[in-house]
Amino acid sequence: MFSMSKMIKKLLKKITGKKEEKKYPNRFLKHYYLHQDKLNKERRGSYSGRKKAGICVRCHHKAVSGIVFCDFHQKLQKGYNKKARGNK
């Protein structure tokens, strides 16, 4: 009988349409989660634009042909990859 009342409460809550307010640890995360789709679209657009223009995606220098980084960032990326793959 107890589970039946729980089920009815849940159904009523669903019908009334009241949504629980989500709690976020801080205002920055709240803004990020509320605008996540827009922010990701903007970020991907920026990346694609720089890639097409031949500009490094991490700075504004000319990218090496065939990749998305300038000489400096390509060297850094090789170091990151080497470290991540276990110095093979």
C-alpha cells in the first residue's frame, strides 16, 4: 500500500509538470550547463574556421600544412602524446 501512494505521488508530480531546480556547485558551472549546446557550437565553429584558414587552433600563428598546430604547439603535442602512450 505504501508503494502505491509513492507511485501516485510520482504520477501527480509528472502530470503537474513541476520540475526540480537543479543544484550546481557554483555559478560558473550553472552557466556552462545551461548554455552547453551554444558554447560547444561556438567552440567547434572556431576550431573549424581556424583549421580551414590554416591557422593554429591554439594560437594565431600559421599552422604546419596537413595538421592544425603551428611548429611550437606540434612539438608540445608530440610530447603530450609520448607521455600519454608511456614513452614507447
